[in-house]
Amino acid sequence: MSTINLAIAGAGGRMGRMLLEAAGSQPGMAVSGALEHVDSPLLGRDAGELAASAKGFIITADPLIGLAGATVLIDFTRPEGTLRHLAACKRQGVNAVIGTTGFTPDQRREIEAAAAEIAIVFAPNMSIGVNVTLKLIEMATRALHQHYDIEIIEAHHKFKVDAPSGTAIQMGEVAAAAMGKALDEIGVFERHGVVGERKPGTIGFTAIRGGDIIGDHTVMFAGTGERIEISHRSSTRSGYAQGAMRAAQFLAGKSSGLYGMADVLGLHQ
């Protein structure tokens, strides 16, 4: 099998460094480039300072340079940067693994359009455990939603800029789809003041921000006399990096299409 060459966006961040290390430890994978934003103090330095696997590659803000020789881009940055990198991926025929969150509906449509030209795995959370959790949420919702209220509670570190988290939104989308609805129709994202009784069939969200919490998510099914909770808690970001490696392997040989982690893990059966 040919080597999968990975360009890592946001290489200087905590997640980026973890991705560089994961790429260097995976058989059949190699780092081929390191990207950072235009104001990064790391620009022009050897990426080997971040991870031994990236030695010899200069950190750049130019996606055409950073993607040279790449098979797959892995991007966990910000929406604007991801879309800029994605445009370069289309020009250079590089597939993409996107773990960035906070996209607007129009930006998500840009990703969907790009998938007509290149293959993309797009998932708000690359964790294998989270994606198995999503399957459990789907199953529970189908069985319980008519008689149980659904609430989603998530907690992240104080530096996270979007809320609710992309993972929480995805959990809500999975639950809504299992009810035959769209989340836009039944999601409740804000409660303040006298809001009245809870409307049946809605999905409520609560976002907590503080400290260094990496990521906690709970979907609560609250019924009469009992409560069922499906939770996932992350104690390290390494699970996201390993999931991203699985996603990059999944894209090998694919020329176009938009995929999620359920495709990568074979959870549609």
C-alpha cells in the first residue's frame, strides 16, 4: 500500500502537534507539510520543532506550499481558515479530513459543494468513542422519544469560541433525525426568564465553559420516574487524533464524496 502523505493545518496548536505525532507513529503514513495562520510566530520555522515526524518541513501559511506532495489535509482550525485550505485542496486534488467546528449553514454548503471534486470526511468530533455514542443516541431516541424529554449538556474549556459545541449539535441532529425531524425545527438553544412549560418533542441544549475541560457530552432522556443518560467524556485529545488517522486511511483511493465518521467506522449497518 502506498504511503498516505498528510498535511497538518494548525500545526502549532495543541491539536496540531498531537496530529503530527500521531501521523509519525502510524504505519503507512508520513507528514508532508505543516500549515499555520498568517500571524503565527512559527512561520518559517522547521516543523521538526513541534514533532520529530515533521522534521525538514517549513511551517507555512501558504496552502499551495503546505499541500505540495500531500495526499490528505487534516484540518482542525477555524471555519475561515479551513475553507481557505479547502479551496487549495480542490485546486491540487488533495482529499481532506475536517474536524473544525462553528461553520454557518452557508459554509457547510461550501464543504458539500467541494465534495463533488474531492473526497472529504467532515465530522465535528473525530473520536471513535463519540461516534459510537452517536449510534447509541440514535437507537435510544427511536425507542424513547415519544415519552421522554431530551436534553443535551456539554462542557468545554474556557477558550472554546463556539457554543453549543459541534459535537453537541451533531448529537442533536442525530436525535432529531431519529424522530423524523430537523434540528432547526425542534432545537431549543436559549432559555432565560419566564419561558413557560417545556414544549413536548423539543431538544434542549446547555453549554458550560470553564477551566481546561477537554470535552464532556451528555444526552439525557428524562421520563416519568426515571432518567437515562448517555455520556462521553474526553480526558485527552489523543482520541481525536487517532480518529483523524482512521479517517485519512478511509479516504485512500477515493476521488470525491462527503463522508462522516459513521462511514469511516462502518456504523451505518
